[in-house]
Amino acid sequence: MGRGGARARRLIVVSNRGPVTFGRDAGGDRVARRGGGGLVTALRGLVRQHAVTWVASALGDEDRAVAAERAGEAVEEKAGDGSTYRLRLLAHEPLAYDRFYNTVANPLLWFVHHYLWPLARAPSFDRELWEAWNEGYVAVNERFAEAVSEELEAAPDAAVLFHDYHLYLAPALVRRRAPAAVLSHFVHVPWPASDSWHVLPEPIRRAVHEGLLANDVVGFHAERWRRSFLRTCEDIAGASASPTDGVVTAPGGRTRAVVAPISVDVGEYDELAHDVRVLAEEAAIAAARPEFLVVRVDRTDPSKNIVRGLGAFELYLEEHPEMHGRVGMLALLDPSRQDIPEYAEYLAEIERAARALNGRFERAGWRPLDLQVQDNFPQAVAAYKQYDVLLVNAIFDGLNLVAKEAPLVNGRDGVLVLSENTGAHEELGAWAITVNPFDVKGQAAALAEALSMPLAERRARAGAIRRHVRAHDIAAWAEGQLAALDVAVGARAGRIIS
Amino acid sequence: MGRGGARARRLIVVSNRGPVTFGRDAGGDRVARRGGGGLVTALRGLVRQHAVTWVASALGDEDRAVAAERAGEAVEEKAGDGSTYRLRLLAHEPLAYDRFYNTVANPLLWFVHHYLWPLARAPSFDRELWEAWNEGYVAVNERFAEAVSEELEAAPDAAVLFHDYHLYLAPALVRRRAPAAVLSHFVHVPWPASDSWHVLPEPIRRAVHEGLLANDVVGFHAERWRRSFLRTCEDIAGASASPTDGVVTAPGGRTRAVVAPISVDVGEYDELAHDVRVLAEEAAIAAARPEFLVVRVDRTDPSKNIVRGLGAFELYLEEHPEMHGRVGMLALLDPSRQDIPEYAEYLAEIERAARALNGRFERAGWRPLDLQVQDNFPQAVAAYKQYDVLLVNAIFDGLNLVAKEAPLVNGRDGVLVLSENTGAHEELGAWAITVNPFDVKGQAAALAEALSMPLAERRARAGAIRRHVRAHDIAAWAEGQLAALDVAVGARAGRIIS
């Protein structure tokens, strides 16, 4: 497991969703299917370089079967490129996991992170929500902490890399059992301000902060989120924080907050651009496309701001009758978290708005909006290649990987219209047309500006984005995290000695 | 006008709602009626001490008639205590005022200040909202700035006291015409974090900050809101801010942010406690009340969190069958801003929740909830006198005057249950039972704790609150503001000389 070389090290990666999920093929044999999500893609690179044990939740029946067969022990797994790693799947009690995932992590924490709660009405910490917290989120985090602690007993020199908002409590629980462990946490979502954390009762918001502050390093995708974290540590955890070096000093110790925007596996996208399935989808898009194509690719998550995006396109069409028949929007939406009522309602709203738009403007031979609700990754990459304008108008977004993936493979020097509230805006804003996500009129104006931009300017902007992403790819992200961990642990060792 | 004495000074008070509104009595004669709202009450004290010119919007037809007769000049008015002041009413263009008040100030800015927007859906800056901003809020602020500038030409030594979220743009407009003027602004609402200001497109949130930073002093009710203001000035206006002295340095100059929680006219409440109308209302409440009475007094504003408060009382009743028949809630709600759909919907929700609660628990001789939706100030004061528990569970609240008014006149050493998100919590939290506004279970537990608190502890806590409010009454608030203005202007003079 792992490769040789001076930089190889032992890592324990901890995330709710693992790199593979197990299923059965047509012949009834067990197969490992590559898991979805940008995080898993990003972390997969670590497996090539280091001796990785991955701790994750067992998601489906076959995952649970694997976990049961191994009685909680890790299994040896082989990644797509032939490198090996250990995978430890945690089979949680089903009701606890449902509360953990479908009530607390989503929507409660996700909505807090993205400012999505309509606070006059929701959330309410009634008996059920408190139970979901105590018997769901706390219980699952304890289960994770137990497994990580056991792995650390076997390999005390391993560094632990926790990921995302599912696992805020685990680090402090691990720290209690392994005071000298090297712990880090990466937060992939926006870090909201203290007032938003006040949506959670004091014991909960304090536990979240104390959990994170048990790490040596906490990472964010943007300086904006790091700055917010330093402030909430002061407001909520009574810590002192230094904006210059990002060090938070709390009763339990010191934590360094770092900025390391996640990125794309450039090589993978170079290959995908020529993948036969992508080429087939692209041929279909190319055959049907109008002269100008606006593309959006998102999960159907309220944070993605799809309804206002449709409103902006509708306003653009209203103001630009000369473009009727010449411009179209292709919206590829991956249906997301449909077990959660807020998500099902949001998808229904999207579909209503889409029907209204087409009902208003469609004419023989031209349908302005092509809305497709399905999970079709080759089609998404094909759309990336074909856009003239890429619309990313998220309400809030930790990073937004689409804004990095799509320009890499786009073949038309398409223009990026980018929400100021995405983490990616800190990196790419200079070459994008910036929009405020609530400003539908401004988004319509941005579409007009993008669709009439001279080709030379399109080329210059698109080229700059491509060069930036190629120079800051996923390998740099993973190694940057490990380097930050070395700095933090070095500082801790120094302090202990002095 | 004004009284003699060393401390009397010329003041220009600027607020959307003036100290009186004009109407006609039964005989058809013009009468000035005392305006509502805590701000007007608080500022009325200034009239006794200083030479005040008050600039406010003409609200009704008779106000507009007065403004028209004077062709924009001020009228001499006599306050209830015989002191005189000048009143200048601004008759805005009706459509502009409607957009200013009913679209921008409420709900747009009010909801931003109190985190009430359901951001997945609203607000949207469509064409109408942009027009409301430009032709409503901007236009009305320009009209105010013009009037204040004219008053300053006549009295350049006067200090200007702007008030609240209706008038964020006026100070910068005045500063342009009167660079040496002494300007201050008091913000009576919570100051939200930068991310909440990002609900407003960049030109708008920047204009709000630049408007406020044209003042020498900006005041808040709580340290929490001041700290938030210092942060947003850095994030949004590119200023540098010092948390120690509250000085914000921006390209346009220096502004000092101060904390001065508004308070109550103690003398007025001492009198009200024996007012005949109050005594009559109190007799009615006393005759009907059960052994234990929980009281809430609020406008029907979503920020007041009335529905969750009913949920908490319902949960309390569910968990305490032994108290059925012995405890009741009296909710006195002043219907608020019913021209605004969000407010009308919220009142309907309150009424549904109230019916559900009584439907579930009412029995012969005992109705657990008495919900009264009307504006009846003597009845509110009577309820203040009668509560065993006062519930103030606001989602967010700049101060919350009820939490100060009611304990002053309460005759039963009642217990204050107070939201941690009110400005008043910084002053009174130590003697209240603190609740998180989203924690319905926690609020039910707080009601249980309050209703079973030993009398000695009730007495100690209630006495401490009373003493605090008496020691920090409204006179101290007004004079504190003027003293802060002197400090800031002194500092500015020093800087100009040096």
C-alpha cells in the first residue's frame, strides 16, 4: 500500500462518503463503484502518493454487507490506477444514520452554512430535532471517532484528514483518546458568520467549534471563509485569533486556519474531453444548439440559485427580442437529496419556472430553454465543451468546481458569469463577469454582456482561467494540505519543547 | 425654543416618523397626535433640553396639508410638557414614498437587518426592486438631505441626529454640501454580518456603508451590533476599524461607532402604572387571569418569533398536565405593516397556531391562550403589571424595549425569559432566563423553570432588572449620544488643527 519515496506518509482520510460504494453486477458478483462528488475525486489523488486508510460510512446494502463480513476491520482496495489503500466502512444504526444525514447534516447544517433557512419559520429545535442531533449526529460522530482512534492505535504516526460538515464533533473525541495525534479538518462549504451559527442553540454551536478546534489545521476554500471562521472562533468559542497567520488560540490548544482552494484533476479532464461517451453527447448538443449557448450544470440544490438564473434568462430574452431564435440555455441538473422535502419542493419550483419561460417565448423551431434533470456526467462534460456562456450564480458556495472544470475543456472561449459568493470567485473573479446572486436584473445584464463580448476578449479571459486552473490543480491542493499540517505540527512540537 | 442652561444646544433630529402626526378632531379642527414607536418616545426628551428642529416625513393627508401650507418651512410645535420645537414635514411624492417605505425600508432592509429573507426564494432584484431603490429610497433620502442641508445653512453649528434604517444615504449627501457639519446616526436595528449585506448588490451595500461613514458618530444598542459594524466596514467599505475605540477610518474620514442602549422614560412608566385606563385594563386582566400568567407584548413582526413562542407554550402544556387550568398565556399583539404581504401572512400563521393550541388544550373554564390582536397601549401596560413570566423570544432584535418597560411596572416579581439575540440581553441577560429563539424545546424548558422559580429568586432577579433600568434611563441615553458626538468632533477638530 502506498508508493515509496521520501514524501510518502501514513494518512487516515475520514469522510462520510467513501471513494467507492459496493454493489452487485448483473451476474451477481460484488463490484466496487467509484463514488460521486468532487471531494472524493480530489482525495483519490492522495491514494497514489501515500499509505491511506479511508474511513467512511457504509451507504448501501452491499456496503453494509462488506462491513459486516469484516467485522469492522478495513478491507484492502485497489484504486483505478492500481494503487492500493485500506477502506474501513462504518455500518451505522439505520435510524441514527438517517437522522445524522437527512435531518442534521442536510438540511440543518447545510442550510446554516449557506444561509438558506427562512428564519421566521424554520428551523425549530423541537423534540425531534434535538433527538436527531443527540441520537443521530452525535452518535455517528462518536462511531467515526471510535474507528479513527482504533486506527491511530495501530499507526500513531498517521495524520488524520477529516472532511466536511458531517464530522465536526469527531476531532475532539479523537483528541481526547489520542492527545498527540496529528489532526486536520477541511471544510468544503462556506463558513457563515456568528449570527448564522446562532441558529443553533449554544451547546451545539459551541460543540461544532470545539470539535474543529481540536484539529491542528482547519482548511477552507477561500480567504473569506477563513476570515469568518477566525471571527466565529472568537465570538462563539472564546478563542483569540490572529488574522495575519490564521492561528486560533483556544483553551484546548492552537489551531491554524489555512486557505487551500480545491481544484480539478487536469489530466482527467484532458482525457474526458476525448472520451467516446462525451463525444457522443457533444455531437447531440452540437446538432441541436442555437448560435449562442448558455450552460449551467448543478445539483438541484437551493444554494445553486437555479430559479433566479431562469428569471435572469427570461429577463434577458424580454430585453433582447433580436436574439430570439439565436440563443438558448441548456440547464443540466442532477437531482439532489430528494428525500428531503425542501429539495423536492425546490426541484418542483425549477420545473414550474422552466415551463413558464418556454411557455412565454418558445416558437416553431426554437425552444429557449432545454432543462434536463438527470445524473449524466458525460453530458455535463459535453456541455462544458460547448458553452458560450457558463452561468454560475450560486447563492453561496464553498468553492464551486464547475467554474474550474468547465473552462478547462471548453472549446469556444466561453465566458464565465460567476457569483461573487462562490469561493472560486477569489481565484477567477478577475476574468469572469461578476454577479450578485440576488440581482436578477444584474444577471440578465451579465448574460447580455457575455453574449456580446468581442471574441478577442473572450479568448483572453478564457485563456487566463485555463492557465490558472492548470497551474493550481488538484495535486497542488492535496500536497498543500499536508505541508500546512507539517508546519502546524512543527509549531506544536516547538511549543512543547520550549 | 429650547431651554436655557449651559448644556442646551441646537439639534436637528431626522427620522422618518415624526413626534406628532396631524389629524382632524370630531369638530373638524386640526390636532397634533403623539406619534407611536419607541424611538419617538425616546427622542421626545431631547426637546425639553435643547433647541430642536425635527425633520420627518409627512405621513397622512393632514401632515401633507401642513407641509403644503408652510411650503416646506418648519412649523413651531409645542410638546406635551410645554416645551417648543420646530417641526419640518417633508411631503414626498406618494409613489416614491410607497416604494421607499413599503418595498425598500420594509421589508427589504428590515429583513436584511433581522436575517428574515428566505434566500433560496427572496429577495430578487428584478426591475421593480431596482426602481424602488432608485426612485424610492434614493429619492426620499435626497429629499431629507436637501431639507437638512437647508436647516444647516440657517444654523451651521447645529448637530444632526439621523435615525435608523430609513435614512442611510442622507448623511453622505448632507456631508457633500456641508463638509464641516456635525453628523451622527443611530441604528436601532441589529447590524448584520457582511454575508447578509451581500443580499444587496454591491452598489447598494456600498452606498449604505458610505452613507453611514459620512457621520462623525454611529450608535448601536449593543456591543454585538457595533462589532459587526466594524467588521462590515472593513469587508464592504474597505475601511480599517479599531475594535478597542470603535474608530473606523475610511477614505472619506473617521467615524466613531459607539454603544448606547436606548431605554425607558422611567417617570412616564411610574405614572402609567397608576393611569386610570391602565388600572381599568388591569382589573379586567386580574379578574380573568389564572394562577400563573405568561405575557408577551409585540408587534406582529416575523422578527418577534411569535409562532415559535406559541409552540413552546404548547410543548410546555404537553409536558406539564399538572399545570392545566393553572397557567395561561396572554399575547397582546399590535398588528404591524399589514400592507406588506409577508406581514399579513405572518399574522395569519399566528392565528392558525393559536387556534391549534387552544383547540388542543382548552377545556371548560380554562382557555390556555388569550390572543389579542389590536393596538391597545393601556392594556399592554396592564399586562406588564400582571405577568409571572414575560416571554421575549425575538429572532433578532436591535434592543427590545418591552424587556425594559415591563419589569419597571410589574408587581409580581415576574421572571424575564429573554432571547440571546436581543440587544437588551447584553444588559439584562444575567438576571433573565436566556433562550435561543430557534430552540422551541429550550423555550418550553425556560417557561417551566420560570414558572417554578422560588419567590426569593424571582424577587432578586426582578429587583436587579428594575434597578438597572432605573439607573440607565432614557435621559442617560440621549445625553450619552451628545457626549459621544462632542468627543468625536473634538477629535476631528484636533486632527484638522494638527
